[in-house]
Amino acid sequence: MTTIEAVRELASGLPRSYEVLVRDRVKFRVGRVVYLSFSHDETLMGFAFPKEERAALVASEPEKFMLPKPSEMRWHWVVGRLEAIDDDEMRELVIDAWRMVVPKKVAREHLGEDPVD
């Protein structure tokens, strides 16, 4: 099981990422774009995720993941239960969400990846 503290530690160290409090909810942004958001009770984590892949993710592990509420279905977003996600999986989800909103060059440099030619 992962925690909001573990997510906070990882997300705070990512380039251009910063934490904000919006209506008493912790969110992480790059610029003005939110890529992570927590429920008020901090048991659920919403994260940026490709729309075209989210139904498959939710169907594959419904005990971990759920679709966002109907008003948020227009966004590239999925919700995960923190109690069902381990730290390794959290790290992958957070970094992938961050990669969706940060310039590709910034992600490559931070992750030590070679440019795609």
C-alpha cells in the first residue's frame, strides 16, 4: 500500500511539479495543468492517464482503479485506490502522469533517456 506522503515525496522532486491546495484537496500541477489530485480523505488518487487506455486499465484491475465521475470523463483521468497500489506501481503511475503534462525534453533529461531520432 502506498500513501499520500510517498506520492508527495516523489511528485515534489519532479521538474516543474508543484503542490497546491484547492478546496482543501491536495493537487500537483505542472504550470496550470493538474496531473495528480487526491480525495478529501486522501484515500483516492486521480491521475493523468490516456483516455483511450483507461477503460482497459479499469477493467483489468477494478479493485484498484475506477473511472472518474461523469463530469470528469472529458479529461485524461483515472482514479486509483491508494490502499491497493504499492510503491513501485505508484511510482510508475505518477511518473507517467507527469510525463503527459511536461515537455518531452524535460522528461527525457530528468529520466536520463536518449532523444528519439
